[in-house]
Amino acid sequence: MLDLTWWQVCAFVLTAAVAVLGGRLLGHALHRALYRRVLLTRSSTDDQFVLRLGGPIEAITMVVIWQALLGFYDFPASVLTFGRAIGHIGLLVALAWGAMRLIDTGFELLALRSVWITSQRVSHSLLPLARRMVKTALGVLIGVMILARLGYSVGPVLVLLAIVGGALALAAHRPLENVLAAYAILGDHGIREGDTVSLDNGTIGTIEAIGLYSTRLRTLAGTNVIVPNRKLADAQIERAAPRERHTQPLAVVVPHDAHPSQTQPGGLS
């Protein structure tokens, strides 16, 4: 392990403690200054992003201060190499933490401000899944970079990830078809929940719910029919949605030369 004298051990621990304390104080001040700066802009989107970066900014500041303090002491080369490696790993973790916060904030703002997403229940159901997939991919990437920084060979890890990714892609082939078909049904077909439809196989019913993987229809006999979205997207659908009735008030035209008595009930002879 590391060959350190007693004062070098004390100095190593002291630099870490000072970096933690100074990083929290300086990082908090930097975050407040940055947040006050973005409050002056007209857009409120950047306010939401910067507000959630307090912890990552403090972590990055801790790493920077610790790396700077290591250069002020006469540590052996092995200790400096170990400290630099730990610093790089800490920086990667802090950046990944900040990226996770940005991903969460971005998806939350997208769910609130996108008219196309807020008007469709299917999109609301798909957003959490998409967010988890993006965060998982980012976590795997950071994990591979940390293993590479520690000196491990990442070649076998990349091959294993490729095999696992291919297996997951084959397993998710049908569910992904149903998810994409849900958007095709809502977009190209133009059918909505509550519409009465007739399928090419003779099934007639009212659409009760359009989910991510299947659509539920209630037939005229009162039974429920579950149709996978990929089959419903390929089917020939006859839509019989109820038409909206517009009632207009009856206009009565009165000639200009008419006698006032003729406009009253019973005034006509």
C-alpha cells in the first residue's frame, strides 16, 4: 500500500477535511451567485436547472480544492498518483450527479410544458421509462470510465455490455412495437378514448383505454376485448365517433316598414 510517515498521513487526512469543509462553503457561495445571475434572465427554464445543481457544484469544488492542496505537501509520487486517481473518480461522480439532476429537471419540464405530452396519457406513462433508460445508460458509461481510471481492462466489459444490450433489444422487440404503435394509433389513426370503432375482424366496441402495450375495447355485449397496439395499428378501423351538435338561435327578420302591432303575437290578421 502507500508508504507514508505519520506526518504525511496527518497531512493527507487534513487536506481531505479542509477540502470537504471549504468545498461546501465555497460551492454553496458559487451556487448562490450563479442562481442569482440566472434569475436576471427572462427565461425561467434555466432557473430550474441551476437550482438543482447545488450538491454537484459543492462536490466539484471539494475535488478541485483537494487536488490543489495535494501539491503543497511533499508527498511521494505513489501518494500523488493515488490522490490524482481518487480526484478524477470523484470528479466523474460529481459530473454524473449533476447530469442526473439535469436529466430529471429536463424530463419534468418537458412533461409540464409540452402540449403534445400533457394531452396524451400514453406519453405520460412513457416519460418515466425513458428517463430511467437515459439515466441507466449514463450510469453504465460513468462506471466504465471509473474502471478504466482504476486500471482495469474495459474491453471484456464492453463486450459483455454489447451482448447484454443485444439480448435486451431482442427481448424488447415486441413491447417496443406496441409502444410505437400506441403513438401511431393516436396520431395517424386519429382515434381517442370514447370512440366507437369497428375492426376488420368484425369486432365492434367503444375504446375505453389506450395503454402503452394494448388497447381495451368494450363490445356491445358488455365484454372487454384487449387488442395489442401493434395489431390495432395494422388493422383496418372504421371510426364512428359521435358528432357534435351545434344549435343556432332562430333569427326573425322584421321588415322596416312593418307596423309595430305585426311584430307582437296575434298582431297578424
